[in-house]
Amino acid sequence: MKTLDKMKILDIVKTPEKEVINTTVKVLGAGGLVIFPTETVYGAGVDATNQTAVDKLLAYKSRREGKPLSIAVPDQQTAAKFVQINDQANKLYQRFLPGPVTVVSKGLNKVAKGVESEFGTLGVRIPDHALVIKILIAFGKPITATSANASGKKRPYCVADIFGSLSHKQQRLIDLVLDAGQLPPNEPSAVIDTTFSTPTTLRAGKIKTAGKKPLISHSEDETKKIAGTLMLKHWDQIKESGLIIGLNGPLGAGKTIFTKGVGDFLRIADTITSPTYSYIAEYDYQRHGVKGKLYHLDLWKIDTKEELERLEIEKLIAPHNVVAIEWWEQNQEYFKKIIKKKAATLLTILLEEKSDQSRKIMI
């Protein structure tokens, strides 16, 4: 065993397995932070039910800005103690787990604050890694299953990848490293949300799922939640280059409701209404220290290049800004060059009315 400051490094190839398990369980039980190998990348684990330990992990990861953590458990029976496993989730558990898939379900609020998402959901991993499963069984509690790199840094396939991106302050937060050497360059786990009408892939991975299927929203609140979930998925792009949301659908389909969900995610207190006559509405936001603007455009009455140019929409597209455009399909050709020039991310949404309350949403 090596020691760096107060950090212990165990070579798990040379160290007896029982010693590795006992040492890891002891560190986790004391609220420590453990770097451990998985079938994808190195993970950072703490006791997911220990608030002090989770706060330590959040300090280690840095710049999470509302991104949830996920948990690792040894089996589906343990998962059911922390999340509601519906039919969608059960099928994914049976088909893909143990394996490189994180299944997102409605949480039961039995983990520390900061582990579940702001929408009350929780991702669950059952790693396809024998040592990790043995550690989980011996520990008897879920541990966090986030990647071991600092937020936004290189994927950690070896211990050097981890330390190379950490400040000295971050390194001092690590209590134990289980060094398995160089891991195969596998993709991180796929993340699939099962809390909507159709399983929704939030992050692609090695596992390939079926093509896109429409989501069914049964209420305005559900439409807003879908919008918020998509904003969280694209939060890094919002910060880096800005996000354009092209909203398609007939009158009454829910384009403005969707935009209200975007506003809720951005923590905008102002009432959002469709700018039918002013064409553009502007809202300031501040979320986790990030300041920006939401621009809400209604282009129903605009169908010429000259009218669009007078609005100077290109100036609105910038890092930290979200530009939501109703009646996108009428003018999408105009925006193609602007999007390419600005290197902005485009998210197109089609909303269709199924009944007074239900909406079909195609992403």
C-alpha cells in the first residue's frame, strides 16, 4: 500500500481481495472518498446516505451546478429500496444490468441531498465488476457512482488521468484509491430516464437503444418537467455556446408551456407569455452562479428574410443564452447559416395535441 499525504493507494492486482474489501468498507464507513475501477471508467464513491460524505464528493467534483449523482448497488432488490422501479425500468434491469447502463427512476428520498436530481429522480448503476459488487455487498449501503474526473475533464481510464486534472485541494479530499491499472477505453454508461411515458436516453453509451419515440405528456406540469430535464441535459452546451430551441406545432400544442418549463429550470420568476405582438421577450436568469438570458420568440407572423434581419436574432445567440423560437419550421432555413457560424447547439421539439390535456412530444 502506498500513501500520499493522507491518501492511501491500493494496487488491487497485488493486494489480497479480502484486504481490499475490508479497507474500502472501513473508509466508506468513516465518510471517506474512494476512487474505484468499473467496467467503464474510474468512479468516485462515498456513502450515498451520508450527507457529510456527499458534500465532500460535491466539493471534489466541483462545478456540478445542479447535475445529480447516481448510485451503485449490488442488485435490483437493493435498488428498489431507493427508487420506484416501474415496468420500463424493470425491463432495462433485466436486459442490461449488471452492465454499463444507468437507469433513472423516481427517487424515494432515502439518499443524501445532492444525490437525487432537482426533479426527484435518481440514477442507479449495477456495475459489471466483481470486486465492486463484493464491496457493495460488504458495505451494505449504496455508494455514489459518478466518474472520478473533475467536472468537464478527461475521462479517467487510469489513476494518472485523475490526478492530472485535479488541484492539490481536490487531491487531498481523496481517502483511498483502488488502482487497477489502465482500464479499457470503454464509453461511460448510457443513462436512460424511465420517468416519462417512453424511456428517454439522456446520455448515449456502449448500449444501443431503439430509435427515438415520442413522449406523451398528460399535463402542463409534465410538459414543463420534460423541458427542464432537457435543459439539464444540455446545460454544458448552454454555458459553452448557447442553446437554440426550435419549437414546432399548431396553435395550442404547448409551445409556450414548454418554454415556461425552460424558464422554471433557469429559475426565472417572471411570468412567461408568448410574445405574439412584440415578437421577442427577454428574461434574465441566474442558476448556480451562471448568469444569462432566455429569449422567447414568436415568429408566427414573420415569414420574410427582411423581417427576420430586423429582429437581429443572431446577436441573441451567445454563451449562457437560451433562445426559444416558436413556429421554428417557418424560418428554419434562415437560421441554418447562423447556427453554423455561431457553433450553437440546436434542439428541435415537435408538439402535437392528442387531447385537451395530453401532448405528444417528439425530440
